[in-house]
Amino acid sequence: MENETYLEHIFVNFTQRKITIVDDEGYDEVIQYRFDDEGAEGFHETITSFKKTSLTNLLLIPLHEYYSINPRRI
């Protein structure tokens, strides 16, 4: 029997262009995108792919960042 690891949370920090992925065993992986055109494109593609899949229920975005990118949703 194989041990399977599952995603627990995905933390998104828009101001730092950083994504932290945490699994059910507590391990995390940080993905830091550069502040250039290539980094912006990669960050956008990653966030878009999360939104297109069932991973949106795992996304955790700090409220101050959520409201700064969605100012009408208060």
C-alpha cells in the first residue's frame, strides 16, 4: 500500500508574487515569481489554472490582499 500525500492549503501572496503549497503532512513548498514580465505571466497562469480546477477551495488569500485586488467585493 502506498502512502499518498494530499494538498491541504494554497497560500497566495499577491503583493510578493508568492505561492505556498502545504500538504496534509505539513510540508510546504514556496514558489516565488520574479518581478518582471516573465514572472508576471507565470504567476497569472498559475492563479488562472487554480481557478479553472477544483483547487479554489484550498486557496487562502489574506483579506487585505483580497480586498485590494477586488475592491468592489466588500
